[in-house]
Amino acid sequence: MEKQAHQSKYLKACEAARYLRCSVRTLARHRAAGTGPRFIRQGGQILYSIEALEEWIEINTVNPIMSGLVAS
């Protein structure tokens, strides 16, 4: 049973925050501001798909060469 829960396609907010290495509060702020990863509201629970988290990471990845952040 534990193995199935670990392999779930969806993560609770606390698990998603751990996955993203941020606090639950930071994730909640992103959600409230509309700047966070896509989520599902099921009953009173917020769920994030691993796919949505990976997509959000990719979108927010900064390419130093493109953004002018290259050290001289």
C-alpha cells in the first residue's frame, strides 16, 4: 500500500512543496497569485500532478545567456 501511494501521479501540497524544495506557504502564495504550477482542487484538498510541477520548473528555468546574466 505504501508503495502505491509513493508512485501516485498526484502530490498533496506538502509533498509538492518538498518536490520543489520550497515551503508550503511559498507554494500557497504562488497559487493565490496565479504564478504557481497548475493544480487540482478536489474537495478541500489541493493536488499537483508531477507533470505540472516539472512543466512549471521548466517554464521558470532561466537561461543565463539569454537573460544577460553571464559573468564576464
